[in-house]
Amino acid sequence: MRKKRKVHYRVSKLKRGLVLWLAMKDLWHEKLITINLILGTAAIIAPLLILFGIKFGTIETMTNRLVNDPKNLEIRPLSSRSYTPSWFDKIKKNDKVAFVIPMTRQLSSSVVLQSLSSSEKKVTADIVATSNGDPLLLQNGAVIPDENSCVLSQSLAKELDLKKGDKLKCTVARYVQKKIQQSSITLNIAAVLTPRAGFLKRIYVPLKIVENIEKYKDGLAVPQWGWKGNVSQAYPVYDGVFISVPKALDRVEQIKLISGTGFAYVNEIDLEKAKEKAGYVFDSTQKLYFIRPYKNSINADHIGSLKIKLRGKKATLYPWVKPIDAVIKNNTIEKKIKIAALPIKKIESLTLYMTSPPFKEGVMMVQEDKRQLDMPVKIESMQSDSTFGFMDAKTVGMMALLRQRDLTYDQNLNKFLLSRRGYAGFRIYAKTLEDVAPLKKFFEDKGIAVSTQAERIHEVRELDKYLTLIFWLIAIVGVIGGAATLSASLYSSVERKRKELSILRLIGLSGGMIFRFPIYQGMFIASSGVLVALLFFAIMAIVINRLFRAHLQSGESFCALTATHITVVFAAAILLAIVASGIAAYKATQTDPAEAMRDE
């Protein structure tokens, strides 16, 4: 019994591969017909592969050139205007922007570069700001330079005969008081850009270096580099002035105070309201007035004009600033406080007077409209029933200036300095090619004229669309023709072999086995046809790419297919073969063996 079961298993195993074996033997028996079918299938598929390969290779190469060249993602402003730091903060939050950095005025962007190894070579070049994430540098063989380094364009490096690791001298000139003044710094060369980055003579440095160069050309000092010049010192601004006079002012005298002085309103004020507003007590024997501008703040010049109007009236002026919110802190304690101006000449600057001071020395932080100012502060105790902390009027006035523009406190100079108001331009890059056109419209809607490569990108997109349409039109015709040819060939093959297939039915092959017979043959013919077509495609691709190699860069192809494309072609051809041969297979299973055996 065991032996019989074993033999039965072997017979069953043989039957499972029997149909495939018979189908292949039949194709081998009709070699010429089989080869003809394979070549016919290849003749249909090969032109489609070549057409799609050219379409894919061309578009892929052009798209890669667009994407990999940051210049195609750049949006360039066509005119200069002032862009504030807060404007750049908003632009950085745009999800279509990959990188943005300010640019200084063009007149301030020219420097003279000199190789330290050869004092005779001097080249005038444009200096451009860069920072982390700059695609122009990162995608052209460079790194982001630090505060003591720079990156050179290829043409500039060749003219100066410099390379990575060398040092150069950067000289800046300015014209002040009918004299030409020059200062210089030494920079390390962190990298040299590839030619694709551009042929202009440019040096790329951190933004801080470009800002300092612009400051120097504007006649200002750059203390950290030892460059001498003026200091952009901050000035106090006030929101109003208390006027204390021995005698009351009549209405005509009051009107004269607001005529040509920058003030708009003047009113008599009682002592209690004045104390509540200013935080300190005024002389009760004097008449008190409060004068203020319409909207804007006033400065020392406005107060000077007011003094002229009050000449001879023994008036005392007390500049007033709306109390400023501040935070004082040291290593362990942090406290919120409102700062008011105390117009007493003999109090020390950067000294805060308050009741019950939490500590003696610390840091004061003032924030106005996203602007922040930090300064060291001493804290002294004073007897007062006011909740305000007091500082000298000039310091509080300069703190009030923070509402209008950025300030910094320079500990070396012990002065409040004005920060720059804005930048003349920008260098910005979109994240993708699709983001270029929307960003262009975004800037133009805001009245900023820009230049982009949007037209070139649109041309590539249009070319891709039309080539795809042409490919599918030809592919549909080819697929229909291939399906018809394969179906007709397999159908006629089954018709010729009706007698042989009937004999197979009579000797024991089931209808399912007969159904698989032409399907196996169709799959073999289709897959063989694809292999022959791919071989022909590979040969033609090599020829085409060699013909156009002068126009191709390293790693580019004019005619190419990916592994995914080849897999899809195989799958589509086999699926088509199964469908086409299934018709013939169905016909074979419907044939009556007795009728097929009849010799008519």
C-alpha cells in the first residue's frame, strides 16, 4: 500500500508540470513560428520603450537640472527698498520659502580682495551675505563660512590664484571729510564654489560681516575690528512734558506753546492727577500744565523749542514718558515692574530707584513690539508710595525709543546704540519648482517686482505634458495592435492544433489543463518579446546617449529607464498575454474532442 501511494504522488506531481512542459515542447517544435511571434511582440514593444526612455530621460535630466541648480529656485528683487527685520521673520515662516537672507545696499557691497601670498594681485569683488541652509553654497560644493571665513566663486578664486585653506585680505574704503579711509580684515577661505554657482566675482561671508562693512562705509565705527568712526548713539524720546510756572498762563500763551513746537495739546492739570500720571509729587506753589504731541513722540529739539517759548517765565520742564513695562532679574529672582522717568539731573544713569528692592544688581529687560533691549542695572532703595520704579529721564526716554526701532546696549562704550532700520534687498529661494510661481505672485501682490525662472520651469512642465500625451497615444495604438496580433496568433495556433488538443483531452487532460496550455505559451512569448525589446532598447540607449554626450553632464542620460519602468513593462505585457491567450484558451475548452477528431 505504501508503494502505491508513493507512485500515485509522483504521477500527481508530474501532472502539475505536464501542461507547462507540453506547451514549451510545442513552441520548440514550431521554432520558426515561435521566433516570429517573439520578434513581432518585440517589434511592438521596443519602439514604445525607446520613445518612453527618451521622454523620461529628457524630462528627468531637465527637471534635475532645474531642481539641482539653486539659481532656478531663486526669486530676485528688481528694485531696492527697505525691508525690516520683522519682515524677514514673517517671510521665513512661509512654508514655500526654503532660505532667505537680507542684502545690504549695492553701493556698500564692493570690496577689494588681495592674496596674502602675492601682494600684487588685487581684485574688486561683490560681497554677499550667507548663513546656515544657503542652497547656493551647499549645492555647489561649499560649506557655510563662520565669522572668520569666506567662500569664493570659481572665477574669483582663479583670478586671485587661491584655493581652499588659503587666506586673503579684504579691504574696505570710504570717503569721509574729503579723505579716503581704508580698513581691512583677514579671512580664511572655507571653500571655492563650482562654476555652476555663477561666473561673477563674488565672496560669500556671514551677514554680520556685510553689516559691519556697510556701517563702516556709512562713516560709523566697528569697534570689534578696531575700525574707527562715529557711533550711532540712541536718543531719548518723550510722550509729553509737565510745565511748572509761578503764574498761570493765559489762553494766548498756551496756544503759542503748541505753535511750531511739535506739540498739539496743552492743559492745566491738578497736582493729584499729575502725581498719578508721573509717580512723583510736584511743587504745590506752582501752576502745572501738561503738554503733549498729537500722535508721535517728541525729542530734545521739541523741548528746546518749548523752552524758547517759555523764556522769561521761570518755567521748569519735566519730560514725561508713559510708564514702561520691564523685567528685572538676577540669578535667582525675577520681578516685573513699571519704569517711570524721574527728571532729576543728579541721579546716576542705569540706576533703578524703587521701594523694597529685591536685589542690588541685575539685568533689566524691556520688550516693545517684538523688540527687546537688555541692560545691566543697579538698584537703590527710595522712600516713595508709588508702585513705579524710577530711572533718569534720559535713560527712560531712550528705552521709549524701542517702540520705534531696535536698540542695543554696548557695555564697552556704555551707551545705547541704534540698530539698523532695514535692508535694501534680499536673496530668497523657494523649496520646490512648484513654489516659484506662487512666491512670485505673493511678492508682486505686495508691490515688490521680482525676477524668477518661472517661465523656464513652465516650459519644462509643458514639454513633459505634451510628450506624455504623445507617448500614450502611440502606446495605445501599439497596445491595441500588440493585443490583436498576439490574440490572432494564439487563436490561429489553437485552431491549428484542435486535433492535438482533443487527443490530449481524450488521454486524460482536464479542461482546466487545456485552458492553461495557450496561456503558458502566451506568457512565454510575451516575456521573451519584452526581453528582446529591452535588449534592443539597451543598445539604442547607449547609441543615443553617446550621440548627445556633449550636451550631458556626469550622471545624466538622454534615454533611460528605471527598474520600476521595466517591472511595469513586464507586468503589462504578461497581463496582456494572459487576456489575449485567454480568448484562445476558452475556445480550446469549448471544442468537442469527438468533433475535433473527425477528419473532414
